[in-house]
Amino acid sequence: MKAAETDTGSGDDLNSSRSRARWWVVVAFVVTSVATVHLVALIGNQGPVLYSDALGYLGNARFLAGGASPTFDGSFSYSPGYSVLLVPLYWFTERS
């Protein structure tokens, strides 16, 4: 009886380790798939893609950090509060 109980216990350990191994295979597959999609999307790009609202955020952050006043043509749509979060980034990366 004790031998049968020991075998069942080791079988559960084996199933548990197989389950973890399958989980890691799934995670690795998802990460590899996402990375592949991103790399394929980058083919043909020669620089970063900036959307118009990104320039608004960066211009406001520069102004709030004590830099030059942003000049916008009124075509930007953004939430001004996000610029406050970017101010420390501008402080540490400012190039005079």
C-alpha cells in the first residue's frame, strides 16, 4: 500500500512539472509571436513614428520644466496633465 501511495505522489509531481513546462512554452510562444509582429511592422521604417499629440505632450513638458514656450498650430489634441508626468524626464535629458 505504501508503495502505491508513493507512486501517486510522484505522479502528481510529474504532472505539476509538466504543467509548468507547458505554461512556460505558452509564454515563450506568446512573447516570440509579439516580438515577431513588432519586427515585421518595423520593416521599412527609417525612424520613430510620432503622432501629433506626442509633440503636444513634449512641448508642454518642456515649457513646464522651464524651457521655451511651445508653439502649436491648434491641431493637437491631448490631455495636459500627462505633460506634468514628463517634466522630470525633460529635466534629466535636457540638452543645452
